[in-house]
Amino acid sequence: MAEYSMGEALQAFLNKSRIRGDIQALRIEDIWKDIMGITVAKYTDKLQIIGNKLFIYTAVAPLRNELHFQKEKIIERVNEALGQQVISEVVLK
């Protein structure tokens, strides 16, 4: 039997687990202010990852419109912050 560190075992579990997206969404929420700035973070209601899609919820229409034009930059920044290719699409709600 191969030996794994606790971190390696946990990472292997998360890679195969259905809660992976929820944990990554929590990580993104923790650093969202650093990624997108204080103003965007203040008016963002919820972040959710389903599959490879990042769902961004906001009730502020002008912000939603601005984020629409920044989708590629959001994908790039989030993936860079997470250290791996997690997001390939952004959905604004």
C-alpha cells in the first residue's frame, strides 16, 4: 500500500468528491475582494461553482453588465488564485 501525507490524501478525496466545487467556491469567496476589488465584492451576493462554471450572483444591473465584459479576466484571475484550471466559464445571475 502506498503512503500518502494527510494533505495528499485530502486532495485526492476532494478531486473525486462532489463537494469539490463548494469548497473551491468558499476559497474564492475568501479571496474575491483581492481578485476583483472591494466594490465588486461588496455588491456580489453569492459565488457558486458547478462543474467548471463560476456563477456570480448580484442584484446590481450595472455591475452585472460590467462583469459581463470582464468574463475572460475573471476566469484568468480565479484560476490563477486557485493555482489550477478550475473555471472555464462565468455565468452572471
